[in-house]
Amino acid sequence: MSSASPTLRELCILCATPGDEGAVFEYLAARWRRQGLDVRRLGPYAVVAEPSVRLKSDTVLLTAHADAPGFIAAADSDGTEGEVLALGGISPDEEAPLCLLREGHLLEGFTLIPPEADADWDRRRPLRVRSAAPGIPLRKGDRLCWAPRWETRDGLVVTPFLDNRAGCALIADWYDRFARLLPEYNVMLAVTAMEEVNGFGASVLARHVSPDAVIALDATYTNGKQGVTLGGGPVVTLSDASVLLSPALRDRLLACGVPLQTEVYNYSGTDAKAFPSQGLSVPVVPLLIPTLGNHSPAETASLADLDAWPEAVAAVTRTLFSRPLTDEPA
């Protein structure tokens, strides 16, 4: 996957706020059907795809989430200014262009107004939105998102929604471009809803699938103190609010034969949490892309990291199935 692939660019101009992921779901479902995959929809929560003929071997689930942080109108507006609440974590530090998502169309001309510099803002409090198109008043419950943007320069891609359209692009292309990397395994693909707010999509998915291992594809932050940098390769989360990998599994993953970075947190998280929460006793590994400006209008990733991601997925999968599926040392 690279800037030359139309998939990522096409996905990064599709707006999908939490609970309103239909455009991304439909894009992926149509793409998978063209590749001859069986596709099933789990209501508004997830879409799953896999070959109609399964090998008599282990199955790995590659899952990404369709939604990106956005906003919901908190009240009806007069068409000049309104109030919105954040859906997902954002840092509203400066004015930013927004689009209104209405009946499948993007309406431009809205601007997010940051709180006063000395304001003690948190996501429970509304933010102001100014409209340059007075003929389009907001209605309570309307969804707004960052205005689409696409730029490539100096080996980087800059666009909103990399978290997590990058993961969606990888699985969209898997059977067209990357199936040769894991010919000996069944690869199941899935995309979920509402990862940014409550994780309901992954919980529903986990109740309807039975893989032997799960790789959660997502985006994470660069972190100088932890040595996580753009261009350093995909990132394995060793610890956060959704996973806690053992030192034994860490060592096996770092010896998988491709460059991997690691991160350790005790907060935040990914869809990885849903699988053990729903009773699946299989290994779950978050394999993420480092980004600058996560959840901002200008998320930035390295094209080299995106290009390295499929090989990393394959190497992690082979590592997970190279011995009995357990985190315990032999």
C-alpha cells in the first residue's frame, strides 16, 4: 500500500463518524464482493468477509474500524452558529474546516471554533461551530467531520481519518494484493463501527466469529520517549487499556523477521479488548501504524510504514501460529 494506491485516498475522503459508518462499510463490502469473497453484515456494527472455500488450517482475523472522531450537533441552530459535542478524542486547538454529513452528502462551509485559550475544556462540554452558509442550519443529532484533505510530500501522507482508514485500506486490498503473503492460512477480514466511542462494533463482531488469532489494525502516536517514530515500522502494543502481552510473546514477535516498534501505555486502547471480553480465548495482537496529529484534521503517516504493514501482518501471523497458541513460555 502506498500513495500510488487509490484505495487509501478514496477511503480518506469518505466521512464516517461513530454510529454513521455506512459509506465505509458499503465501500469495503462492494470491494470484497468484486474479489469473490463472501460478505455478511452484522447490522450497523460490523461487516465480515472471507473466501467461500476455507482451507483446513488456522484462521486469522484482520480487523479495522471504520469510524473516525467527529462531532454531533447538540441543538438546532439558526444557520449561522451552533454547538457540537465531540465524538471521540480530539484536541480543538485551532480553527478547522468541517463538513456536515447529511443524507450521504458532504456539505462544506462550517468551521470549528476552539475554546478560549484559558478555558478548561473537556469533551463533555460543547464547542462552537460557525457556518459560512446560513442556508444550512444544523439539526440536533447532525454529524460533522473534518473536511477531507489529501497531501503527499517527503515520503509522508497528510490527511484526516488515517485513524483508521489506513487499516481499512489494508484489508480492502488484502485479497487483491497481499493474499500471497499468507497462502497457508485462512484470512478473515472485518471492519467495525463505533471504536472511537464505545467499542460496540467489535463486541458484536466478537460474538459472531471464531478465529484462531486476531490482529487489530489501527493507528497510534509517535512517542520520542518510547522510540516510536515515523518510518520505524509498524507498532506492536504491548500494554494499554485493551491488551497486556506477556514478555514471552513480546520476544517472539520481535524475532519475527521484520522491523517492529513497541509501545506501552496503561490507558487508551483499540478494538482488541472486545475479543477476550466476549469470551474468545485466542491471542489478540494490536499492530498499528504510527502517526503524528492523531485525530486531527492533518494526521500524518510515513508511506514506508504503510508499505511495510502487510509484511508485518504476515510475519506476526506466522509467529502466532508457529507454536501452540499461548502466551506462556514453553
